[in-house]
Amino acid sequence: MKQVHLFRVRQKFDSNGLDDPLLTLRGQLARFDETVRPGARVAIAVGSRGISNLATLVKGVADYLKERGASPFIVPAMGSHGGATAEGQAGVLNSYGISEEAIGAPVRATMEAVELPQRHLPFKVFMDRHAYDSDGIILINRIKPHTDYHGRYESGLMKMALIGLGKLDGALAVHQFGIYGLREFIGPGAGHVLATGKVIAAVGLVENALHETMLVKVLKQDEIAEEEPNLLELAKRNMPHLPVDAVDVLVVDRMGKDISGVGIDPNITGRIGVSGQHDPTAPAIKALMVCDLTDSSHGNAIGVGLADVITQKLHDKIDRTVTYGNVITSGFLERGKIPVSAATDREAFDLALRSCGHLTDGREQIIRIRDTLHLDEMYVSQAVIDALRDPQRIDVIHPAVELFDETGGLRPF
């Protein structure tokens, strides 16, 4: 069996993370000293995955509210995720380290949503029952490029206000319009939610290419819609990326909801997997294999359809009820299709490589990454090193080693 030797390399991304994100948060929360009333019941809306320091920052907001005499509680603001059940959504938050014990504030999970007056909008708008009954809501979310489309508002505070707080009903109302709905309706829909006056503040987070918190910005209700596009542009400028534009086989150790909303971030792979949406010209990946599903995904393998080959290990972890629920709500069924499965990592790789067609021996462009969230270190073939987009931003930190062990499994990263 042919050996596969790859070099371990490190990409030189800007290290511009905050030394103390919690200290930054605390300094900005002082803007709300006159807004938070003693005894007020304040809902802290949390729901997204793949956010550094999330539990620490959520606790920071809860502690601040308690110091001001308010009574904070946590609401899952994640649309249909968590299997579209209250228990499932509370479990997802717990996997992020967000629980009553850890935060010092109760988690109140429900799938019941209150329908807001529709007015001029062509779709219905909903709000989590507990959030609606509160005296105020504080949103906490990371702003980043969306996995399905690009527009003025993508993944962030506005989307959380409309779809996250809207629970299953809110998610279905927007997703029934497909990509058009996401691109065109988040702005006016979230604006409708903000106009209720229930959202009193939002904490916008931006991360750098090293998955570090690089910016914390606390916004008042009337600042959210105007400021979020600026934060999105900052996030886009600091996105990680693959070091070359063409890859024969991309080996992904793991996928999952805690890594990307669709398990494997299309902003990294160039594979969108949405009917009618064209993939970008770069990166161009001939074959994509995925070896495992994170435990924090709780069986939700949405995005598995973006892969060409998976392992039996990943296949066995898929909870079809949870996965299909998420896929059907989104309307993008291609992302839920299960690829060819192979017994071992090695067999999956051989299938992926074979699907590339004829390649010159020794010139295969192969990359192995942990996942699409962590791209600072990876393994690459000699052909990739020879084709580097910017050789000055890559350091070889370990000589070439065989990719697989004697059992056909990937060697530890």
C-alpha cells in the first residue's frame, strides 16, 4: 500500500486577540448602568457555536446584571437547533459550558414562541416566550460570514434576533423563502424585533484567524443594525483560509455543529451545497473526506452532504432525526445526503484519491486539517508546499511523516 507522507506546517495569521476579553466586556457594560433597573428580569440570549470565551462572557453579563440588582436568566436563541426541543436546546448550551451552575443564572428553555404583529412584512415574526415575557433581552453572538449566502447581515446579532429568538416557528418562516429570504429578510425582520423595544443591548464578538476573541463590542438597541455590517467586514478580513487554491484531497478530521452551522464551513472549503448557488472558483477541492463527528454535535451531521467520502465511525454517529430536522428547516436538503462510507480512515482516503482521476505520482496536492475552524496548523504534501500562495506566511514545523498508522487510522494530529 502506497505511503502518504505529509509535512506539518503552521500558517502565520495575525495574532491580534484580546488579552482579557472579560475585562473589555466589563468596561463597556458600564454604559448600561442607568438602563438596568433593580428587580428587572433580563433574558440573556445565547445560541451559536464555535465561539471562544463564550461561557466566560455570558457569565460576565450575568454577573453584571446581578450587581445592578437585576435577575438574569439564559434563553437558548438557536431557532430549530437542538432537535427543535427545549431539552435539546438546553443540552446544547450545557455542552458550551452554559448552565445554571456555571453561569449563576437559570436556563429557561422552551420552544413556545409568541407571534409578533406582522405589519408590512411578507412573513410571520416570532419571539421566544420567556424572552417576550422578560423586562429586557441582551443578545450575545459572534459576527461572522454566513455559510449559505453573503449580504449586509449574515451570522450575527440581527440573525439571532429574528431566527434564533424566533425558535422553530421563526426559522421556518424565513427559511421558506430560501436564500432570498436569508439575504433580504433578516434586516427588516430583525428590525421589526428591535422595534418592540424588548432588546435592550447586544454583545457583538469578532474572532481572528486563530479562533481568538479579537473584539468585544457592547451595543445599545439603536446601534445594532448600523454597526453589525462594520463588524462583519472586520470578521471577513480576519477569516482563516487554506494556503493554496487547488487541492486534490482535503482530509478533515472532524466536522460538527460546534465548528460550523453546517458542520464543514463553506467559507473555508468553497463548497456551499445549496441548489442554485454557485461555488466560488477557489478553493477548488476535488475530493473531500471527513473522518468523525464531534460529540458536541449530539448526532447532528448537517453538512455531511458536502463531503465525498466519510468513515463508518462518522456514519454511526449520525442521528437522522436531529440531522434531518435541521436540514428540513433550512430547506437545503443536499447538505443532509450521506456520502459513501468507508471502514477506516485509510480506506476513505483511498476512495477520495481514486475519485480525483489521474494524478502524477508524488504530485498529489493533499491537505489534512483538524476541522474548518482551526487552520493555523495542518499537514500538507510536498506538492502543496511547492504551490503555496504566500510561502512567507508558512513555516514547516515538522518533517514529513506517514499519514496513517498500521491499523489504517489517522495518526494523532
